[in-house]
Amino acid sequence: MRVRAVAYVTEDAERKPETPAEEEGTTGLFTALGKMLKRLRERAGLTQKQFGELVGYGPDAISAMERGVRITRPELLEKADDILNAGGLLKDAIPEVEETMRRARTRHPEWYQGYANLENVAVSLYDYSTMGVLGLLQTENHARAVFTNRYLPLDEATIERRVADRLSRQQLFERWPPVECSFVMEEALLERSIGGPEVHAGQLQRFLHIGNMRNVQLQVMPTRSPNHPCLGGSFTLLTPKGKEQVRYMEIQGYPRLITDREEVRVLAARFGIIRAQALTPFEPLALIEKMLETL
């Protein structure tokens, strides 16, 4: 019998990407809150989707909170206490959560740390995606499918930590004042069924949720377009608070954070042309809804 050898990439190969709770030693707080939320939600007879709609979160986010891998934010606890008739139980935890959030910093692999720090204080974020869905837009199941099918394979513990880390970054959408966001993706990303039909349907629903946010413009570059201003790959333009805009791109695991004004200016102009040639923000939502009907 032939045995196929599989190489695994372990945490020793890079700095461990911990969640804020893991870094600060407060994992127990969010695990306990998650269990309480789940018990109260089930007692109220609500599914994760139903409860999420009431508090303004998707089912994946609710799932992550209930498992303690995502911070349960104070505003959610405030709403949930009333909706779930918790009698002040959840509201009483708000001071501890706020203190943890003040001390918490999301840790990332060393090569990604510089960009992650800037993203944490971003006032605007523009992204053009070609081959894969941007991490900020991914559902939990989509992210897990991406990391599970990675080559070389990752061990299970690393997969779960990376999924949790990716979900924690999505708190960018919950900040106030809101971050100005513009996302343009190639139409092929709407058709690529990463993780299978069920996971893909959830990802399409996630696009609808994000696309309906008041501070977000979600556009699609149609495949049928005869012209294209950017065939050089994906990139992100990010403006940190009080600083100049920067450009970030990653190719086959090799990242580049560019601060040169001229290079950034060229990409910013190119992104403007991309937005002009892409479908208007209303058209992709109708397209996604139609795709969901056929799944």
C-alpha cells in the first residue's frame, strides 16, 4: 500500500495570529458571554438568523460570538438584553467588555502586521478583488473553506485561529463613525462556489448584507465588458486616520505595502476608472438576488 505524505504548515512557521481575547487573556469572558447569549436566544425560540436580524448582525457573526471567537460588542449586549429579556444580565457585562476592547489588539502574522495596524484606524478602505473574496467580506464558512483547502495544508488549530482572526477584522463595519468603504469585485467571484452550494449561498447573502450598508458601495466588474482598466491584479487603497492613503497588495503570499505618493496616486486614479466601468451599486444586488433564486 502506498502512503501519500502530506506536508503541514504549523504555527511554528510564523507568528501565531491570535484574537484580541487570546492575546489579553480574556478568552473566558467572551466564551461565557457566548454561552449566555446562546442559552437566552434558544430560550426565546430564535434562530441565529432571526436573532441576527433583530440586532443587526449576520448569522455567521452570531455563531462566532456564541462560540467566543468574536468580541460581543457593548451595543449588541444592550439590544440583546432587552430582546432576550435577560433582566440586565447582559448589560452588567458591558463595562468589562469595554475595558477589554480598550486593551485589545488583533495580532497577525509578522508580514501582515503593518497593514493590520493601519486597517485598525482606517477612515476609508477601497478594494478591487479579482481571484478571491476579500477577507473582510467573507462568511465564517467561506473563510474556513479557503483555509482548509490551502496548499500546503494547515493544521486544524491554525485553521480555526485564522478563521477567528479574519472574523475579528470584520468589526471594521461596526465602528462609529463608520469607515467609508468601496468594494469592486470581478463577476467571476459571484459564480465561484467556494465550499459548495450551501456555503456559496451564505456568501451571496453576506454580499447583500454588506451591500445594503449605508457606508458601503459594492460593485461588480462584468465579465462581458470589452474594456478593462486594470488587469494587473487585486489591490487595496486604505486611508488611516490622520495619515495619507497607502496601497496594499498581496501576490502568492508576498505582500507589499506602498506609501510612495506617486504610486498610490496612480492606483487611486485606476480605482476610479474601475468604479466608473463597473456595474452601479444597485445592479449587483439585483444580480445576487437572482443568483440566489437559482441555487
